[in-house]
Amino acid sequence: MKNKFYLKQLFLFTFLAVSLMSCKPSTLNKKAKDVKHTSATSSIKDVKAPEFKKIIESRNVILLDVRTPNEVAQGHIEGSSVINLYDKKFVEKINLIDKSKTICVYCRSGARSKTASKVLKNNGFNEVYHLEGGLIGWQYSGFPLTKSTVKEDKHIKSMSLADFKKVLNTDKPVLVDFHTQWCSPCRKMAPVIDEIEKEYKNKAVVMRIDVDKSKEIAKAFKIRGVPVFILFKKGAEKWKHNGMISKEELTSQINKEL
């Protein structure tokens, strides 16, 4: 009887020991996943519509809509840059945004923008505000949407690096606006650049380059944080600026090289 008792005790002890050992890795893995998740969302702030509205109106932020083009066409928050979360090049495109800027991201209900917020954080964006409840919450709070007025931009150029170098091979100053069609600050700067192009028609070369369609050029000149403005003279870079800028400052830089 004693032998049977001791055998049962030994079997139970062995079973518990094996169970604990087999559970240990999964427990550690779970903790590792939890730590990673916490790290990835540590600077993501979920805010309701009133606070979200206050942030985008009072600070210099990038407002990002991650819905599909069809959804965006039905209405969006004014001033939004638009990158579809389901776009295969979503990560590539967000990495063209200035990472020093505060990003305010939204979608229809908050699910996709929550995912996008984590992707943004994992790609080096330090301050991300997420609209809790999405546009449903925004409209419930009585805030307006605007319909898209973006038309096809036939003036923006795309070209190979070899062709671009030919453009730079001139004695005239060359001002290049590197931008994308989904970027709201880029769209705001487009008419300014087009005005300068007309005014300096015989004095300088002024052009807008679509970074999405001119990847060789973007890579060669390390374009990050569109819009980016670079002034060249005889193929050499003379001046560079990231972000929106006044027409006066741009023309001032051109005049220095005339």
C-alpha cells in the first residue's frame, strides 16, 4: 500500500513539473507580446471628437484619413491627407510624411485608424492622435465634413533619374517641388509653385515632381517628409526645405541664384 501511495505521489509530482515546464515558454511569449504591444501604442492617444477637433485646429498637425477612395469621396475632414490602409504601399507612403509632425488619424468607425496608428508608431512617428469612434463620432458631435474637390493634376511630372539629371544640366536655377497627390500640404502648395513657374518662365526652371511615380529620383535625393523643396544650380543642391513655405521665401531663394 505504501509503495502504491509513493508511486502515485511521484507520478503527480512528475506530471506537475512537466506541466509547469511546458507552460513556461508560452507564458514568456505572452508577456513578450504584451510588452511589444504596450511599446507600440505608448504614444498613441485615443481622443474623442471634441478634443480631436481642438488639436487639429490649434496645432500644426498632419491630418490623415485612412479610408478607401470611395469613402473619402463621400466626405472627409477638411485638410486631410489620404492614404488607404488597404493600399499595398501604405507603409511606403506614410514614410514620406515628416515624422517630426504630430499625426491625427481617423477612419469611419475607428477600427482601421487604430490599426494605422500602430503602424505609424512602429514606423517612427512619435506622437499619434487617434479619433475614437471615427467619423461616426465626429458627425454625432455635430462637426462637418467636406466633399473632395481634388481634380486630376495634369501639371505634376514624373520622370526617370536620368531625365531629371538632364533637367538639372542648365545654368538657370532649378526649383523642384517634390510632392504627392494624396498629401494635403502638397496640394495646398501646388498653385503657389505653378504661379512661380509662370513668373520665372525665362529666368528659372520651376517644376513639381510626383514622388510616388518617380521613385528613382526620390531615393537619389533622399526625399522624406513631403512636400520637399530643393533649389539646384548647375546640378548642385543649393538650398532645401521640408514642409509648407511662403511664396516670398521661395522666390527669395531663386533670386539669390539668378
